[in-house]
Amino acid sequence: MTDSASDRRILVINPNSNDAVTRGLEGALAPLARPGFAIDCRTLAEGPFGIQLQADVEQVALPLRDLVRREAADAYVIACYSDPGLHVCREATDRPVLGIAECGILTALARADRFGVIAVASRSIPRHLRALRQMGVSDRLAGERALEMTVAETASGTDTLARMIAVGRDLRDRDGAGVIVMGCAGMAVHRRGLERELGIPVIDPVQAAVAMAIGIVAVA
Amino acid sequence: MTDSASDRRILVINPNSNDAVTRGLEGALAPLARPGFAIDCRTLAEGPFGIQLQADVEQVALPLRDLVRREAADAYVIACYSDPGLHVCREATDRPVLGIAECGILTALARADRFGVIAVASRSIPRHLRALRQMGVSDRLAGERALEMTVAETASGTDTLARMIAVGRDLRDRDGAGVIVMGCAGMAVHRRGLERELGIPVIDPVQAAVAMAIGIVAVA
Amino acid sequence: MTDSASDRRILVINPNSNDAVTRGLEGALAPLARPGFAIDCRTLAEGPFGIQLQADVEQVALPLRDLVRREAADAYVIACYSDPGLHVCREATDRPVLGIAECGILTALARADRFGVIAVASRSIPRHLRALRQMGVSDRLAGERALEMTVAETASGTDTLARMIAVGRDLRDRDGAGVIVMGCAGMAVHRRGLERELGIPVIDPVQAAVAMAIGIVAVA
Amino acid sequence: MTDSASDRRILVINPNSNDAVTRGLEGALAPLARPGFAIDCRTLAEGPFGIQLQADVEQVALPLRDLVRREAADAYVIACYSDPGLHVCREATDRPVLGIAECGILTALARADRFGVIAVASRSIPRHLRALRQMGVSDRLAGERALEMTVAETASGTDTLARMIAVGRDLRDRDGAGVIVMGCAGMAVHRRGLERELGIPVIDPVQAAVAMAIGIVAVA
Amino acid sequence: MTDSASDRRILVINPNSNDAVTRGLEGALAPLARPGFAIDCRTLAEGPFGIQLQADVEQVALPLRDLVRREAADAYVIACYSDPGLHVCREATDRPVLGIAECGILTALARADRFGVIAVASRSIPRHLRALRQMGVSDRLAGERALEMTVAETASGTDTLARMIAVGRDLRDRDGAGVIVMGCAGMAVHRRGLERELGIPVIDPVQAAVAMAIGIVAVA
Amino acid sequence: MTDSASDRRILVINPNSNDAVTRGLEGALAPLARPGFAIDCRTLAEGPFGIQLQADVEQVALPLRDLVRREAADAYVIACYSDPGLHVCREATDRPVLGIAECGILTALARADRFGVIAVASRSIPRHLRALRQMGVSDRLAGERALEMTVAETASGTDTLARMIAVGRDLRDRDGAGVIVMGCAGMAVHRRGLERELGIPVIDPVQAAVAMAIGIVAVA
């Protein structure tokens, strides 16, 4: 995206070092482009190739903070569903810092009574439940179910969408979800296909966070 | 705002019949304008002059639903902090329908740990607390305090901002709020002044809802 | 029921226009009759034939309020499991106004640790869960399951009881319910049969609400 | 109250051995009398003179259970705000057993958004809060405040009503209570005076429980 | 265990009169022995042979209190998963009184995100859920499942461990428990075998409570 | 403490680099010493001099994880009230890893109905409230109040105890706390003085965590 000197800038940081994911974010965010705003997607060079373990989460917290300090922006979005470094980045700047898990879930709460989450792998579920309790919104969770794939498979695998549809149906029909949150930044490309198939809203948390960021910055 | 045939349209409905409030919404939303989107602010002709009682809330529910049915739009925003008719409007359309109380609070949850609400009058507080429990987010409420003014006074009164600052300080210092939600569509003009004075984010719920609506529509 | 001038009066309003339902209420409430009290069951003429959609709920709110204003009574009971117009009616009178969903659930809480709800159709379940969160009693819910019938079928269908028993068993055995709330005013005729079969208390919410109303009025 | 052989019987047990309290219960319950029902108020001979300590609560549990076993009734009401022996009595009979704290609070929940409780002494408050959490209704509590009197003083003291009014005003004005629950069976005589003074509903939990008991038995 | 005059003393009371259970406690607690501390396991002579009903719970409350009063100790542990008499014992002494259900669950909360409970029989589950709500920790419960055995069978039955493993697997795999609490003092002998088989921590609540008691006393 | 080859070892890590704090931990833990166990208190060389900001918390997470990996132990205790690195350390070892905030609060829950927390400075309170929601135990919090001192002042200042007593009285008398948790590892030396003055239990979270660790290891 072109970027003029007077533009207000949303810095979207992909905390993993996989540029393909960053380019995927750019694609997912293209529809949110508007004049006067630069939505810059940036790969965190110091990040691991994927963020799956708690150690990956911890490892990127201070590099994210450093990037936030180093790069001027009107708002920052941390584009990983574990919201790594969210609180330390907030401490480092007066500008808004948004996490995609928080914003994806909050946006889902505006669309239906209870939400379901599609996780990449079940080992992340306790971490996500902990985050939901921390947010104070667990009462709205219909359920969380995992694809049981790796992040890499999720992004590239040809049958990822088929798995997402199967899991989404369980969330909708067994758990009573009225809206689905995709629990990984790398699932963005499947949003429309999944939504069309399920017939209920499907939230890409990166899009949700950037839309909130634009709204906050625009009125500041 | 001009409105071309191919624009996607966000219909923002002021459920009261006070055109001055509607024009105030237009002013508050101007910074959110972007090409390809029409943000239409509309006064509900059938609405009462102000919405203060539960009867006012009930009275506008079906007229709002009728307007939603009659007017094609890509998303609808109900611009009254009581979120009147929210669920019946959702039933009447497949398009997103957002309430400003919900969106204002959800946006606040992305900015700080606990939020405070400035109400116009204390008689609305039980209704607001009921809505917070319904949303399942009460654990994040720091407190709600009232200006003890009428809606009319809030919009016009010269010392409204002074009252809002006093109440906002109590929410911040006594109750521990890290972000403030303005509990009335008519307070929009005071957002910046209040934020500057308090030094913590202040959310105009109409702006918050329209930003979420644009984000949802843009990626649809 | 005969009604002498000095009687205290409980006005039970069936918000739908189906007189057969109103007569069913009279039957269900007959055992609660006592001297000095008139329990008047009234059909809301303006109501739809059944209340299934949110639009039906909204449509009757102000007519209920008007009826409450027009008809003097010592207490009012709104006899529909969606508790339509409850808050606006309370605003219109100093007398107690009780909703059957609230009273049915509250009475269940006095009988066993966790309650189950039999809904007519699953599309009402999100609305009911929303109401439970609003009441602040969700932690006591064992589960809610639907008959997947229309309201009309529920009242007339010969195999309604069989369906209720099957659903009630699931609530008791799979979900751990120790008491059942019948989630529709039209299920009253099946209360005893269901209770006998399940061996746990079954609450008719209309009876529960009128009993509470009598208690409140008697001591006023 | 006279008691014919065919009457259905509500046995109201005062767990303390103070007959004056039992006679007070009879007075408070007189307005609930109806043909075909006997409301029998009984003093638990084995009870202590007042129930203030946890030891008093424990001491009466099994004597209450024994009385429930020994005395046939259609429903039982345990008339002490600590609900002593509630669960063990339920285990001993298939008939409904109601506790006045539970029923008083549940009835309050049908009257206003948040309730306040007047305790006799502050040392009971942790016990009451524990019970509220157990009931799962803490989110509706506005506050609990104590008279700081003994049970004996509460019943006899000439200025008890004045204390209750002062405490009730704090619950209403500082804590936001829309309804008051009197947290002791011995406060019954002050209900009307307190309600008149405060202008919001005041619940006598004994009356609330007996009204619910009559409702349950009448339809059984 | 030998017991010198200057030792600090933890009195562990088995509220049932089954000495075999008491000897089992001694075995389970042997690894916690340390110089300067006497861990005395005592059978409550007045107790029933097993505690399964609410009546059993009530029956031992005051005898436990009397024992606490009679026997000097630096801390008391009530070794029954229903925590009988916990609050009345606390009222009778200034020394710490710990219940094993509370301590077992609290210790589990330090080991994993959500815990599962193995109950002896499903009829205890409502009582346990009530206690969890009272503790305010229900949000961390993954699930509770029953062996459907008697307490006697649990202790002696040769296939108890096999049943526990089957139930533990369901708690881990279906309910998402990351730690298991054994819901009966008599299951202690199976802790290691169960933990080895499940691969997640298994908490013996008696050991948990005595460890906490030693910690409290040691620093007093 | 001497440390024989066969001892089981509890490694207590002070995440800040202030050796005086580490020596303070050793003093506080001396009463928990027992034969066969080595309680090793270790300063994290890479830590900041004090942990007050979120950045301090993040900075020590991976160094703590590395230390856990490098140093064999039977259990690990992270001795900072922000529980830094807790989840990543758990991921790195099969041995128990305990955080002092979690264990201090859990131990408090076994002592009284509601707990109060003494924080060093009010800026930590939102972080602590977030952690309480994550733990799922917020309903037991009476209140948290700050000394408004630096960590350094807390440890050294001669009037720290006086401040703690004043704050503790507010927690006890205004907020209703029945037990106090000291919200900083450096407050340990004041535990007895504070407890004597307040007359309710005061928990040093380091002692609480080590006692739980010993209990877990002893029975492993």
C-alpha cells in the first residue's frame, strides 16, 4: 500500500517471521484500505516461524514492544491469536494497541449471542480459555474446537477449508454458536468460504482489529 | 454526505425524532467517511423527542424494524444507548445490525482493563446494568455514574462538559476505570474535551459502532 | 371465576390472542383460587395468535402496558415465557408486575440445585439464554432442550407429552437437572403427567408466577 | 389457625425455641391463610433461644430433619434466615422443603434489578455472602448492611424500625438496591413501616417462602 | 507417629468411624512427616461408618466441633470430601481449620487450567457443585464424573483403580481436565497409579490439606 | 541451607537481581525447612533490580524458563507476585511450577470467605485484577489497596509496617476482608507484625507457595 507522509498509520505486526503470513494479512486487509490511512503489515524479524507454544508467545513480547517504540504509528495491531506482548506494548506507548484475539471476540459479541472458536490445535485451548476468563467474557462462549493441524498446514493445506467447515458445523449445531471466530491469523483466506457454507457470521480477527483501529484513529 | 449508487451503505438510525441529534451524529461520524461508503444518518420520524423511559425504548422497536425492512443497507446502526429494537431488527434482516451501547462497551474492552460509564440520569442505571449482565461483561465494569441531567440539557447545556469531567474523574479515581464510555448518543461533541482532560480513552459509542459496521461491510 | 367488588385482583394477561390458551391458563390456575382474590385471565386482543418471534414479543409490549394502565389490579402477571413488556409494564404502575419466565425459574431454584428448561423450538434458546444471563442465574442452568414443535402443536398435539418426557429425561439424565421448567404457557396441561414420569419437580411458570403474586398482594 | 383433617398442611418451623418469635410468624402469615390449607407454625423445642452462630445453625439441622420426618405435611418451611438443615430435610422427604433466605431472595429478584439485605449483625454477613454464591445469584446483590443489634433487640427494641429505615436508605441510595430483603424472621412486624418509608418493596422472607409453598402444594 | 511434647500438632480427623480409613490416611500422610510436627490421624468415634448422605454430613458437624474444642492442636484438618462442620469448627477455635475438598481443589488450581473431580457416586455431584459455587471457583471445573460405587467398594474393590482410570480418561479427554481431584478420602491409595496412567497430576485432597496446614503452622 | 545429594529440591527463584530480596526469602522460608528437602533460593542474574512494570515481567519470562531447564529440581517456585513466566516454565518441565500470587491467593481462600490484597503501588492493581479474573476467583476478592510506595521503600522503609497496618485495616473494616494477602515478595518480614495487629490471617505468598510445593513433592 502506498503511504504518504501525512497519512495516519496503522502498524499491523505479524509476530512470526513467516513473510507469507504477512502477505496473507495484506490480502485480508486490502478491503479495509481508505485514503489518508496507511495499513502497514510488518513481519517481526525476530519472531519464530510460527507461534504455537507459550515460549513462542513469550519470545516475541519484548521485540514487539521494541518495534512499537521504534516505529511511529497512530495505532498498533498485534496479528497473532495469542495476543503476545499486548500489555507490555500498551505500557510502551500512549497510542492504542489492539490484539486480534480480543478484537475478534469482541466483534463476535456484536453479532450473535454465543460464539464458537476454531483453534488450530487442541493444545492451545487451555491458553485460549484462560484468555477468555481474563477478558471476562467466558459466559458467551458456545465452545472451542480444534482442527488438529499445524499452523503451516492450516495456511497451505488444500483440505483446510473442509476441516474448518466440519468443525464450524459442530460449533454451530452441537455447541449452539451463532458466530464463529477463526482462531488464527493464517485462516483469513477461508473466511468467506466458511461463512457461505455455515450461514452464520465468521470473524477474521485481523480484519476485526484493524477495523477497530481505524475507527479509533479516525476520530482521535 | 453524497451517496453514489454503487456505494455500500451504513444506515445510522437516530431513534428519537430530534433532528438536531441526528445532525450531531453526522458531525461525529464525519471523520469515519471513506470513499465507496455512504454513512446515512436518519431520524426515526415516529420516535419520541428523547428516549429516556422504557416506554420510549419499546415504542421505537417496531418502527426501527420497519425502517430496517424498508431501507436497503449493508449494515444498520441503532444510535441510542439503550439499544432499542436491536434483536427484532436482527430478526428482520440478514445484514448486520449493531447497537451503540454494545459496540461502545466492546470497544472500551479493547482499550483498558475496566470501564466506566457516564449516564445521563441515575434512573437509567438499573437498565444499563441489566444490559451489561445480558452481555456477560459485568466483571469489567468499574462503575457507572450519572450526570443527573436531562438528555436535552446534556446536548445543549454549556456546563455539560464540566459535569462530565467531574463524573469522569470519579469513575477514574474512585472506581478505577481505565476507559470511559459516554452513555448517550448526544454526548458526542464532548468526547475530545473529556478525553484531553481525563487522560484516558473516552469512547463515543456511535463512532465505535459505525467503525465496526464499516469493518464488517468492507470485508463482506 | 366470580369476582366481588372487594376482592383483590390478580390480572393474568395472555399476550397472544388465542382464547384457547387463555382458557388453558384458567384451568391451570383454578387450584390457586382462594376467597377474597380474583384471578382474572385476560386475552390481549391486539396480540398475535402465538408468540414465537422477537417481533411478536415487541409487538405486545405497549399493548400490555396499555392494558396494565387501563385495568386496575393489585398485581399483574404476563403469561408468556418470553416475559414481553415486563419492564415497560413495571414502569407504568406501582403494583407488582411479574413475568412467568422469571417466576418459573426462581421457583425452580427453590426446588433443586440445577434446572432444565423445555423449549418449544430451538430458535428460542438464544433468547432464553440471554434472559438467564440478564437474570444473573445462568450458573444454575443444567441445560435447555427443545421439543422442536410449533406452539400450536405443543398445545394440541397428542404426542406432546411423549416428546416432553423424552426431552425431560435428557435434561435429567444427561444434563443433571434436578427440576424442570416448562418453557411455554401452553404446556400447563402436561405438568402432572410429566412430573409423575420424571420423578422430579416440574414447574408450570404461570402457576409459579400467580402463586408469587398472591403472596405479594396478600401481605401488602 | 384451625385445621381440618382434609386440609393440606404447610408446616412452618421456627428453629429457635423462642415462642414469641413463633407467634410473630403466625401474625405475619395470617394474611396468607386460605380455606383448605393449614399453615402451622411450630417451635423447635430443641432449638437454642436464638440462631446467631454457626453452632446454632448446626445444632438444629438434625432436630429439624427429625421433625420433618415425624410430622406429615404437604410442604415444610424452615423459618430462619440461615436456612439451617435445608438440604438434610430435603433428603428426608419427597415433599418440598423451602428455606426463607432462599425464597426471600428469589422473590426479591422478581421485584427489582438489585436487592439489598438488612442483617441483624455484621458477623453474619460472610455467611450470607457464602450462601448467595452458593445460590449463584451474587450478581444481583446491591449490598448487605447490618443493624448491629442482637436478634432479641431486633424483635423488641422500640427503635428497631428507625435503625432499619436508616440502613434501608443506605442500601437504596448508596448501594442502588431496588428491593430490600429483611434478613431475619424476627423483623416481620416492621415490613410495612419500612416499605412505606423507603418507597421500594420490602420482602419478609417468611411470607415469601410460605406463599411459594402454598403455590407448590395447591397445584400438586 | 511419635509425638513429643514440644511438637506442633496437626490433628487430622476422619469423621467416619471406620478405623481402616483412618489408617489409610496415616499411610497417605506418612511422606509429609517432618521433625517437630506431629500429624495425628483420629477417628471420630461418633461418626457413621461412611459419609454418603447429607444426614451423615450434618451428624458429624457438632461432634467434630467438640473434638476441635477438646483437643489442642496447631491446626485441624477435616478429612472428608464433604468438608463437614468446616465453618462451625472455625468458629470454635482461633487455629486454622482446613477442609480437604477446599484444599484439594485449591491445590488443583495451582497445577492446571481446569480440573476434573472423580466422585464416588453421582448422587453427591449436586452437593459438590453447590460447594464449588460457594467457593466461587466453578469456572475452573472441567467436569465431575462418578465411579458409581459405594465408599466401601472404592476402598476395597480390586477394580477400583480400573474404574478410576476410565473415569479419569473421560475427564481428561472429553471434559478437558488438566488435573484430577480424587473426590473421597478413601481413594488415596490409588493416587500414584492413577497419575501414572493418566499422565496429568492427580490430587489426593487429604495430602493437599495437610501440606497446607503444615505450611501455615510452620510459619505461625 | 545445606543440600545433600539425595535431597529433594525446591528451587525458589527471585526473578529480580536484588540479592537482598533473595536473602529475605531465605529468612521467610527458614521455618519451612525439613530434612530431606533443600529449599534453594536463587537470584535470577538477568532480572531487573525490581519488577514493577509489565516490561519487567516480560523480560524475565524466558530467563526463568532457561533457569528451569538448566537447573534440575523437584519443583519450582517463581517468587514474584506478578507470577512472571509461569506458563512458559510449566511448558518447559514436567515438574510442578508454582507462582506465588496464585498460591498466596489459593491459600487465603482456605482461611476466610473473602480476601484483601495489599499492593505496593496502585498501578499494579489492574494487572492483579486481570490475573484474578484469569484465575476465576474474583468473586472472593474483598478489595485491593496500595501502599503507594516503591518496592525498595517497602522492603527497607521503617514505616512500611505502619502503612501496611493502615491499609490492612481498610481492607478488613471497609472492604470486609477476612484474610490478607501480601502482594509482594518483599513484604515477608512484616507478616507477623501485621497479623498480630489486624487479628486476621496474613498470608506471605512465598511461604504459601513453598508449602504447597513441599506437599506436592513429598508425595510424588
